[in-house]
Amino acid sequence: MQTNRINGEATIDILAGQEPKAMVGLNEGGTPNHKMEAAAVAIGFFCLVKPKPAQGEAAVQRTIQLLEKQLAKGHMLFEVFTDSHAPIWLRAMTSLRIYSLKLRGRGGQFERLEELVQQWFEHHFAALSLGWVPSGKLGNTVILPCGRKTPGKDHGQPPPGDMVRDVFMQMAMTGKVQQKVGKHFWDLSKDRQDTVAGPLTKQILATEGFGPNFKRGTLPKLCGELVIERFDGGHEAHFPNGIPDGLDVATSCWIEYDSGKYSFQGDPPPFAEGAGRVTRLIPA
């Protein structure tokens, strides 16, 4: 069975207070999202569902290690902003936020865990906000260059973003969802594993939230330098030195707000030079 499916089913079981049928374990294999969610699953199970101190301590230590690595090496590592993995990352991190809240008060490494989870969401929100589309046909979405979005192949222009991430940002920024998501979107179901972060985000925002500094605006370090230029009618963003180790990378993109026209093809943006231009840099 695919790693993401094992982790997804285990996450849903743990959130229901049940023992998962299968768990990946704290192994060294897999991509960053695999490792992150496997560690979150281990915390949920060994610290909450079926407490086992030794295994729980190992899971917390492993999760702290993974989060601290992102602070040092780059937010989400080489999967930074990757649309196709956004639901997996958000499922892992929103579930981890819920676990950290339930473990609050135990002190020590549990306190450090919550600090790092809150920091992750502050960094994530701040970075995604730079790619936020405020209006137009693709309004209330996030459009940024990322891996697994190869431009120019037979399928033509890659899709502009990811619905689950957009819903996360919509709820965080405006308090409500701005798009149609389907009547089952808010269900925690093993048949809808990729949308789990939606109802979890709603639950978190209705209770303790993502931390007191969630919207402070502190930008993360990334695996590669990112330049974002916002104009009166759109924005353009690019990784001038690429995304190290990224797969099928679209290193640049632009979006024209009113028309909804966008591109990941590396072609010049249609904005007038200097028209309200504001440049932001996220360092590597």
C-alpha cells in the first residue's frame, strides 16, 4: 500500500481515537512529507491513543528533529510549496497541531514540540501570503512556483494551485471558505484522505488556533532563494537559482489578477515595469 495512504488512514483512525490497522513507523526512508506524517502518526498513537512512554518519546524526538531541520535547511525542504503534496503536508501538520494541543502541559520536549509546530504554521502562512491572489477569476488562491509542476509538457499549462491549501488560507485569512468544495469536503473519511486538513483547520481555528504569532509575518528560510514581485494587477515569483533536489520543477510563475491569466512556463509576465512594483525576497 502507498505510504501516503497508510499514513492518511492511520491519521484518520487516530483522530477517531482508534488503533490504526497499519503504521509506517519512524524509518529514514521516504520523501519529507512521508517522514513528517509518519512521525505525527507515531505521536498520535504512542502518546494519545495507546500511550507507550518509550515509543512516544522517540516519536516526539523524531518530530522535533524533522521540524528543526526545516528551520536550518529550508521550510518543507525541497518540497517547498509543492501543490500536489500540499494536502499531505497540511494533513500531517494540522493533525500534529491537534496532538500538540492535547499534550500541552506536559512540559519538556512536549513544550518544544508545540513551539516548533506553531513556528511551522507562522512560516507557512507568511510565505503563502506572498503568493495570495486577492481578486479576479482566481481570487482567494495561492499561486507560487514549486516542484512537481513541470511546465511545457504535453498536458500544457499546469493547474494553478491546490484546493485544500487554498481553503486553509481562505479560512485563516477571512474566517470563511470562498469557494465551493462539495458537501463531503468536511467529512473525516478514509475515502477523502486528501481533504482531511480542511475540517482539521476549521476545528483548530474554532478552538486554540495556530498560535499567538500565526500572522506575525515571519518568513522562513527556504531551500533556495525566492524573489516575489507584486504589481498593481498581479504578481510574479521565481527561484533564480532553482529548487535544489526538486522534481519536475516550475521555477517561476506569474498571475494577472483581473483576467485570471497565469503561467508556469517561464515566459515574461505581462505587467508594466514599475507599476506599483514591490519586491520581496525569501532567502535560502
